[in-house]
Amino acid sequence: MRKLLLGVAASALIATGAFAADPVDMVQPTYSSAGFDWDGFYAGLGVSGGLYSSGTTIGTGDLILGANVTSGNMLFGAEGWIGGAINSLGATAVHSGAEVRAGYLFTPEALLYLSAGVDAFNFTTVLGSVGLGAEFAVTDNMSIDLEYKYVAGVGVNGNTLGASLNWHF
């Protein structure tokens, strides 16, 4: 009986060693990311707040439509928006505007850009704007945009900070 047990144990050790020596074909799938696709149309929701030379603060909420095109690491785009605004005195207005932008893609998911455009309140008070922004892809078709703007018009100027959530198509 003892010889039988030793024989079974020896066979198990030999077989185990043979299995350990066999190469195991464990092919791991590989994934490559083509990066975020900045080209094409997008729509979004944005909010901003600004402090103006009159001492007034203004908050806005907007619907945004835009389009981008890339060339290498460069991005060129345009966007427009319409929504509502309220100032620190409780007055409300229609807020609208448009801008063009040019930027550099530091990674496939991170954009730094300059912008220039116009902001309007009730379609009558028009302010020119220049800005600096950063936009980051957060999913395959969604990005978060953060932007600072200096705005100026006849007798008024100000500084605004804004953020938007954009869906790319």
C-alpha cells in the first residue's frame, strides 16, 4: 500500500511539473484609443458669472451650439448661444452671443484655446469679448469647458467666468 501511495504521489509530482513547464496561452486583448473626436457639431448647457465696471454682477444660463474642425493638434471652431441673464439688481434679460476660437490639443482629450466674439443682452447691448479657455473630454462624446472672458462695450467692461457641458455628435 505504501508503494502504491508513493507511486501515485510521484506521478502527481511529475504531471504537475509537466503542466508547469507547458506554456500557457493567455492572450490578453489590447486596446488602443484613437482619442476624443473633436471634429463636428456639439450642443451644450452653460452657466457664467461676471463682474462689470458698473459694480453689477450678472449670472447667465445658456443653450450652446457649435462646431469644430481639427488639423493635426490645432483646433478651429465657432459657437453661438442663447439663454437668460439676471443681474444683482434683479433685472432679467435675454443673453446671446457668438465666438470663434482657435486652440491646441495638448493631449487627445485636453484643449487649450483663445476666443473672440460678442455677448449681447436683449439683443441691444453688445459687448466685444476675448477669452482663454480649457476644455476636457470626459467620455467618448462629452466634454467640460471652462472659460475666462474679458468683455467691453461702450461705457462698460467686465470679467466673466463660465463653464459648460457639451455633447459632441
